[in-house]
Amino acid sequence: MRYTLFLSDVQRQLELTLLAIFEKHFRVLPLFGDGIVPTICEGTILLPEFIEAESVQDAQQCFLSAALHGAAHLIYSYPLGSSGLNNRQLVLISLIEDARVEWLADRNFPGMSAFFHRHFVKSPSDALVFEEMAYSVAYALATKQTVFESRFVSKAVRLFNQAVAEDIHNPQIFKAIGLALANDMGQMRISMNEKAPFILVPYRDDNAYLWNDYQETDVENDAPLDGQETASVTGMAYNEILDGRSVSEFNKDATLEEGLVFQAVQEDAQSNLLNQPQWVSEFVYPEWDYKIARWKRDWCSLNEFVFADDSESALDHRVDKYRYFVKKLQQIINTYPSQMHRRKKQEDGNELDLEAIIQYRVDFKMGCAGAESKIYIDHVKERHQELSLLVLLDLSESMNDLDIDNENTILDLTLDSTVVLSELLGSLGHSYAFHGFNSNGRGSVSYFNIKDFDQDSETSLRSLSQVKAGYSTRMGAALRHAFYKILKRRERHKLILVITDGQPSDMDVYDDQYLIEDAAIAVNEIESSGCKLFCLSLDKNADRYVQKIFRKGHYEVVERPSKLPLVLTKLYLKVFKSFLA
């Protein structure tokens, strides 16, 4: 037997409950007609006209949960803007925003999460269906439980927890999580039935409130209409007519704990943009799929960025503790004898070039010999400057982890190493560059030009303070672009040195071997041209995959990242000596 409870029976009770909890008045009104999905607008929560349930208590609980959830949106959410977003993205961003406001509501009013958890009665499944995958994510975030192992759900929970720790009050961070999950589903070819309304759990609203693009108004110049009383309280800005008076709810002194102030959020976003790298150009690269033994043409989209000059000099304070060591290495390199290099087909020299003589005779018989005959071999000393080095830094999220001594992040130690090596290479007059990379799916591989070959090191390395780590490690595409950059150099010897702290991975790849195989193919392609590669891995478990990519003898595992500056400079000494052998 099912019971029917009308909203009119509990409407006043719901309004008083919301007022008692949130200390704000929210109107609760019925949805007439066929409306069954709750919705909200400025200051108003619209609920179904009636609810059918197994008991009256269940219907009351559904009404109360819907009202609490709607009030949480009105307090903690603000319209995000739907321009350029498809339905799949809208649904998943809304799902994450639902979890965010419920998390805030439970933190400020402990125990409230129990009202929401009771509605997740269906156990999630591992079916690769949009509705089931979305429900599994919502279930895990609401109940803090996972019924089965799923990379997709685990990633959603991990990203959500990271965002909570970073800034729970910034909806834009959580919007990015929804976009990332939508992109994952797109890569997995998970389709959504866009014709039918999407209802995850019955107490949640349709989130239409989130997608009414916010129009900023000049609050200071807003004046009350004649005959209306103005009230000002903390929280989110909205206007309503309550008992015959106009309520304009906005306070410039409101803190983020009390509510979101749009202007402050926008100013913070603008200030952050000033410190972002500047986009230069976009490149497209193929990727090797080892399972089908085929190239995926134009598969990866890579964007190259440069950093703006920073007034802070990274060289001054990073290299001091290694300065004596750098000077010692410089003295050692200067003692190396230069290799005698044989240049063929020269006009003058102390040795005949037999191949050139034969070719000249053939051309002479055919009547196409030139006026000048380049038939000699000249012996010249190869200069130290005949080496071009590109250091490629892994800038994925794991670089933000602390080293085993818990004193510095791995990223800081890596940047220390680049500065120390820069000091050495600059003093020797060698050609070198420092680049970095990370990825957020195959459509968003980022390549950061920190210091290019022809840039002055003192000027370009000032931007090291702007270098940040995040996202994943799609190494194959980054290696191909690094080779594209170094291939243009005129030096005889070319070396790409990769510094990484983990195996290749990315958000849209669930086969651990896939990107390892692609990186190995990229290395083979590059080395076949004569360019050499070497890898310094900061992952103590790297042997199981790094040898597959770079081959035995072409990598070294550094178990203590704090030793990286010394290991890196000693490695360069070894490599440089091998070129002169």
C-alpha cells in the first residue's frame, strides 16, 4: 500500500524548519501540472505537488531532503553559465555541485548528510551505462562508500577530495571535475539518452538554477523602490518580494563561510590568470596502439606555452649551495681533449676522399661534373659546443608530493636541479633548453617552454617560480614534440634528458601498458634518427617499466630525490665525456 502526501500539508512546516536551520526565509511552493522534479529559483524552492511513498514518514523525509538540498544550493551555489556545454557535461557538473553543497551543509550543520544518504537505496552497478556510472559516482560521494572497484568512480572521489582540501568554496574547481568526468565518458564512448529527463535521486532538483547565466549588477547603486523597506543580510545576492517588502540579500563584508561574493571570486580568477603561462601554438601527434598494432593518426592535441618574465631570479638563491660542485665540474670538462672529427668532401685537406674521387669521375664522364672538386678529407677538432641538450621535465600532479625526507616537494628539487645544470651549461657555452609537460587527456597535452635554446638563461629561468605541477603524464606526445624542437638544432650531438617520477598515465587511458608502449615507440623513433635519450626516474619502482621505454643502460633510478642536483650534473659529465670518446 502506498501513501500520498501533499505539499500543502507540510509546506509551512518546511519553511519554518529551513528558517530554524539556516536562519533565512525560503519560500516553498508547489509545482503544478506534470512537474515532479524539484527546482529552485531566487529565494524559492519549488517541490512536487504531492509525493507517493511506502509510508507517510517516507514522503515527509523526501520533502524535507528536497527542501534542505534546495536551500543548500541557494546558499552555497551561484549560476555557472552553460555556454558551450553539452548535456553530458551539464549533468556531471551538476552532480559534482550537488555533492559540494551537501558537503558544505553537513559541515556547517553536522548530521544533515543522513537526510541525503537515506535516498541512495539502490546499490550501484559496474555497468558501462551513463546513468549507472553517474549514480555510482553520486553514491560514492554521498555515502563515502564504494561497492565495487572502478577507476572512474575512484578518480571522481579522488578529485573531489582534492578539491575539498584545496578550496571547497570555489565552484569553478568542482566544475572542472565534472568536465573531466564528461571527457572520460566521451573517451569511453558512453552515450547519454538526451531525450529523456535525467533523474538521479528523487529529492534532488533539476539544477536549472546553476545554468542561468549570472548578470553582474552594480550593487552600490541599487536603490529601493518607493514604499519598500530594504533589508541586508549576509549570503548570496538575490532579490525577492517577501510579505510586501523587497529583500536585496548582499553584504560586501560577507565572508566565504557565510556565502559566495561574486565580485571577489571574479577578481581572484583574474589575478590567477596573470600568473598563467601564455599559449603559443597547437600541434597534433599520432599515438601507437599496441593492441591493434596500428597508429592512431592525429590522436593527441598538444598545446605549447611560454612563461612571462618574472622579476625574481631563481638562479640567485637555488644554486649557491652547489656552486663549488658546479665549478669543479666545469674545470674537469675543460680538461677533456677535443675529438678529431673527419669532414669529407672538402676542397682542401691532408687526405684524399676515395668515395668523392669516384663520384667526381662518374660525374665527369656524364658531363655533369662541377668546376670545383671536393675530394679531400679535413681533420678538425670538435668543439665542446657541438652538443645540444633538451631537458624534459615531468610536471604531473605527483611532482607535488614531498620527498622521503619530507622537507621539499619533488618539483622543488627538480627545479633546483635545472638551475644547477643551467649554471654549468651556461658557463661552458653549451646549447640547452628546459621544457616541461603534463596532460589532461589526449585532447589536452600541455608543453611548457621554460627556457629555449636561444634564450638567455638568466632571463628565462626567472620564470621558474611560475612552474606548477598538475594532471597526468602522457609521455609519448611530449617526447615527439621535444624531438621536433631539438631536431632544428645544428649541433652534431643531440640529447633529450627526461626527468620523471612515475610511469606514463592519463585520465582517458585505463590500460596501464598502453602509454608505456607508445612512449617506447616514440623513443625508438627518436633514437633511429641519431638523437640520444636518457631518463632519470625518481620512482624507486621504475625498473618494471622504465627499461621497457628507454632500454637498459639508458636510464637511472634516483631513490633519494634530494640527491637529484648532484646526480644530474654527474650524469651530464658522463654523457659529455662519452660524446668526446
